[in-house]
Amino acid sequence: MIVVDSSAFIEYYRPGGDRHVRAAVAEVIAADQVMINGIIHVEIVAFASARDDYERLSADFRAFHWLDTGLQDYEHAAKMGFLLRRKGVTVPATDLIIAASATRAEATLYHVDQHYVGIAEHTDLQERYLRP
């Protein structure tokens, strides 16, 4: 399974978005391999620009596999954040939670966010930066 981060979804849905990102996301959607969690859902759907966009995004996101987050993910995210800060790497809490949930699910995280590259350098996160 593939956790698709909001950074990749933004490129996928944006007219004129990066073609490499769009192709990679389209491929995992077609293969029914996309997982999302609540943070990713809110980061995309809540910021739709119009009612029609909101309805379309809501329908799309209902079709993806749901990855619940819980105490284990938050504890793992906190530990990752603590360890990363000791190495001089600061990462937003939302990215830590997304990375922790992807790690627990043994999924690869597709993204276009350098924070995940830094997380993966120091943890067991499996990630794929989608820009060439």
C-alpha cells in the first residue's frame, strides 16, 4: 500500500501540476493502493476552493483506504520528533504523524515534501520523493 501525502495530492489535483507526480499518483489510484489518514484528508478536502470541488474531493477520498491513527502513532511521532531534533532536524508535527502512521502500516509514503526525506534518513520510514 501507498500513503499519498497531501503534498503529492496537491500536485495531482492542481491544473498544471507536476506531470511526474500526477502520473505516480494516478498509477496508485488506478491500482487501488492509496491509503490516507485524517490529517491528509483534512489538508486536502477542507481547503477545496468551491462547493463542487469539495464534493468531488470528498467522493474521491471516500474511495481511498483509510488508515486510522491512534496512540501508537502519536507516541512514535513524538519519539521521531525528539530524536530528529537531537540531530538538528525540525519537522512539523503533522508530517511526523503521517510518517509514523505510514511506518506502522508498512506502507511507502509518496510525497513532494523534503521533510520526509529528512525523516527517512534517520528512521525506518519508507518514502518516495516524486519529483525527478
